[in-house]
Amino acid sequence: MAHFTPKLNIALIFLLIITLIGGSYMVVCYIGGVEFTAYRFGLIISAIYLLITRQLKCYTNSFSKYVFFVFLFWFAYGIASLIWAPSLLYAMKELFYLWIGFTTYIVFFSFLNSEKNFELALEKIWTVSFIVVVSFLLFECFTQRHLEGEYLQKLAELGAFHKVNFIPIFTFVNQNVLAIYLCISIVLAVYYFIRNRNKLLNSVIILFAIDFLLLTESRLGIMCIGAIVVASLVLLFFKSVRTQMPLSFDKKQGFVIAVLIGLNFLVVHYELRLLESNTEFQSLGSKTDTEECLMIRKKSDKRILEDGRILLLSDANEKAVKAMPNPDRMFAIEESAYIKLLDGERVRLKLKEIDSNLQQSIFIGKNKVLIGLFVVLFIGLATCYFAAFQFKKTDVVMILSCIALFMIALVPWHPFKYPSDHYKKLVLTEPGFDVLQISSDRVGIISVVALTGNLLEKGRETETFLYSDRNLPQERSFIYEKLSSNTIRKNLALNGLEYLKSSHYMGLGAGGFQVCNMKKMNKYPDDGVGGAHNFVIEILSQYGIIVFLLLLSIFSWIGLEFIRAVRTKRWSEKHFLVLWLFITLIFMGNSNSTFLSLPINWFLMVVLLIFANDLKEPKKVSNEENKL
């Protein structure tokens, strides 16, 4: 067993990281409403393996011992909160998420302390994951085909011509989760860059990650990178920090990196052209169409305000609609038919094949240059990867395993898969419409439910209409004005503080925030949002002051380590890594509706804590020259 342990360690680290980015698209089963994803099963298997091989470690010094017992107390407090939690079901689900987070810490802490080449393994495996993610993102850029699932529901809430239809997302459910992954990728790549490891490869990763981060339009993601840059520049004013940075370039490397940065300025220019829009409306036509664009936007907004989403149904669906239906697939739709649907008309539609040249212009539009630049960067990324690491059997196994794992998630019988290629070759129009009159700026993308989609795919003329609450047994009694995103986040924070106060600062109990919002116990309006959208408020409102202060003390300890390192001239590249991960946690921990249920949030916090603990350990003689 000892002979195989190092290889098994690397294999399990690889499995965990690849399934981490697979997320909900690699669901193995559901138990009690909880997703048992491949990643969560991988964690359990890894913990059992580490225990059997006697590699499982909970702590190695006073800092890691303190972290371990804080986590243990947090989990015990969560169990005790079952006594007063507002919902036993939601409390049990959240305790499961806490247990998974705790297990994540133990597993990665054990791997770091058992595997001599952990940092090299992390660099190589994360790079493989990044190449996989980028390749799928580029596929989406080329085809405008998103994985079917929760993201299609989001598109249905935005309208057929919204620019988000043109933004790649892969398995990350929404742009904010992708932004977390990209921020972690930037931090790790910069760390390895300043350690003079594979500078060309990590330069391309940094640039690519920044490009896709811009496409996500994640404000917190952009603010996070900005804060990292500012904090780093401030620290570099200290001589004790600068002298510990042995960064070096040869002329050839410097020239190539300068060319890549110049090329990336061009990429950013075309990205901003794609994203610039005062109305969030994506038009592929000329600027003379502004009035018509605004008219469609106004009609779309009205439908979304009334019905929550824009979703195509047929007469066959009308009697079956008992609750708000979910989108099943996507179709291209011609603008004039779409406008009639927005006006509340019933429209007979049929799928018609369009000219092959028009297919690409509709779904790529004026973004050909941007996509071309992305392809050039991707070729550079792949070339640098194979130049940086010797291409051995391990690499072949890793890459083939990645492909196999994601193909499992995309098999025809799996509920999450890419829409078939037909949807970019066929366009929904009225039967008498001449498809030769279609232009690239007159086609949008609409979400369709299964039964209607099946009828249309069979080539039938189908009478269709847009989903409306009037199709449901109960109509909405009122229409309210939607709050802005910033207002909702502020009110959620205020509600969380109110919950904390009402619980006598003990917290609502595990899962309490979402339950109280569902029961309309919130004092401030939040448009029915369930999650706190703020990890500090999420923990405070549910677990009270004691747990929050204990967690705060951990990060205060890390902050004191930063101060000591500057004063005693011990600042190193790893201090930068821990600082950047800390900043990433502060910003990106607030990017999604809930923190505790999202595995990538736990991964971010765990990587921060295990590398912070590594700062406390005696310097190890690395064996990074050994190939995996």
C-alpha cells in the first residue's frame, strides 16, 4: 500500500478538483432533497482512504489545532440548534453542508501534510481543470449552446435578446460561481508566477481568467482583483517585502509576455464592445436600431414583471400547466413573431431551416474577432502547458479522465446536457415568413417547455403563446416594482441583523435564514430572495455571536501573522498567496445567495486555511523537481 500511496494521493486530489468544477452536473443521487454529487462522494472516499492509510491529520500545530476545534464547535452548535431551528428539514440539510465543509478541510489538510509535492500537484491539476473549463467556454462562445438546467431558467427570466444569452457559463450554474473559480485561478497562477514557475503558462492563465471574468460582469469579481492589486502594491512599498521577491525574467520570456499582454488589450476591447449596453439589451444590428431595441426591451420587461419569465407554451401545454413551468430547451426565434408574442397574441410558429452562412452570423454575430483572439490564446495556453510539463502517461490519464467525467454529465439520458445542434440551424417563424429575409440582428433565443418543443421539432405548425400567470389557477393579486440588486442585498443584510437580534444573539439555528424568508418573517422587502447573499450575515443570523467571533478570531490570527511577517522581514510568496485568498474570500463569499451549500466556497476557505497553517510550519525542502 505504501508504494502506491503517493500516486493514489495525486489521483484523489485530481478527482476532487475535477468533480468540484462539475458541480450539480455530476449529481449521483438525491437523498432527502440533498444533492450527492460526484465531488461529495469523492470527499467521503478520500476521507476513508486517508483514515485506512493512516494519513488522516486534524492538526499539526497550535493554529491548525485551534481551527479544528473551532470547526468542531461550530458543527456541535449547529446540532444543538436543532432544538430551536425553525425547520428540522432545512436544518438537517445545512448540517450536511457543514459536515461536507469540515470534511473538505480535513481531507485537503491531510493531503497537504502527507504529499511532499502537494503544491506541484495542485498547480498541474488546477491547470488541467482550467484548460478543460476554457475549452468548454470556447465551445459555448462558438455555438451559443448552454448546458440545459438552471441557467436556462435564468435566460428565460431575461428575454430572447438579452446579452447574457451570448455569455458562456459551462457547469457553473451562474456567472458568480464561474467568477469564484476564475478568481481562484488568477490567485494560484500569480502565486506560481512570482515563484518563477512556468511564467509563460501562468501568464496565459491569468490573462484568460481575467478575460472570462470580464464576460461574467461579476462586480464583486472585478472588485476582488482590484483589491488584490492595490493590497499587493501597498505591500511592495516595504523594502522587507520587496527583497523577498526573487522574481526574474529573461529577455525572451519578457518579450513574449509583453506580446501576450498587448494581445489581451485587444481582447478586452472587443469584450467591452460586446458588453456595452445601457439597457442590458444585446443587439447585433447597427446603432440606428436603438429605438426598436428599446421598444422590444420595454415589452420584454413588462412580460417579465408580470410573469417572472418569458417562456413559450402551446395549446397542448395549457391544460397541463398547474404551476410555473420550467424551460426544457432553447430555440432561435425571428423578431416579428417574438414581438407579437410579447404583445400577448397567440402566434402559429414553425421551425424553418436557414442558410448555413446565416447560421454562424446569427450565433456569432460581430464577435468573430473576439472568438478568434480567444482561439489564439487557447492555442498558446495548450502549447505552454505541454512545454511546461513533460507529457507522460499521467497527463494522458488526467486529460482522458476529464473528458470521460464530463461526457458522463452530457449523455443523452442525463437531464443536464447541451441542446442538440438543430437549434442553431432552425428558426421559429410564422408559416408564411420568408426565411431569406432573416438577418442576424433579427433573431433571438427563446426558452421552450418540453411538450411544445417536441411538437415543434416534429415540424408541425403549432399555435403558441407566452407563459403568463393567467394560465395558472391563481392569478397574482398585484404587481410590484422590482428592487435593485444593491437594495435587495442591503435589505437582506438588515433582515439578517433583525433575525440575530430576535434570537437573542444565539442565531436562528441551522438553515434558519432561508426558512424565515420563505415564511415572510423579514422586516425589509427583498423580492422573495431566499439566501442571505452575504456569508457574514448568513453565519451571524443562523449561528449567533459566539460562532461568528470564533471564526473571526481565526482570520484575526492570520492578520497578525501578516503584520509579524512584515516587521520581522519574513514575508514570502506564500504570504502573498494567503493574503490574496483572504481577499478573494471576503469579496467572493458574498457573490452567491448562499455560502455554506456551495462546495467551491468551502474549497476557497479551506485552501486559505491550509496554506495559512503552512506558514506556521518549519520550511520544508520541496521535492518539486520530481515529476508526477
